Amino acid sequence: KDPSEEEKIALITFELNQRGLKIGKRELNYIFNYHSRDLDSLLKLANQLDKVSLEKKKSITTNLIKELIQ
């Protein structure tokens, strides 16, 4: 069974928290409105957010997410 949207949000939040990153509700809403909701795509995005936020030494913002999903 495919995870529910709430489960996907919890999983992405957990994945990012495990990496020492925080993501807010606004940013999560942006992801779920403008990005594919399948689990593989969401986990790939979490990896990209981790890498880019470290490289740029920035926290996760909607602008950072926009850069990655355009």
C-alpha cells in the first residue's frame, strides 16, 4: 500500500531531521504542491536538499526548493 500524504510528510521530515536539517510547514506545503508526490521522487529531493543546503550553507527555504525543482 502506498503511504498517505501525512506519512510521506512525516517521512521527509524525519529524513531531513536525521541529517540535521529542519523543514517548516510552508516548505513542505510547497513541495507537495509543486513536486511529484511519489516516494522515490520525494526521497531524491530530500537528498538534493541535504546536499545543496550544505554546499550553500543555507537552511531549507521555498526559494531553495524552487531552485531544485525547476
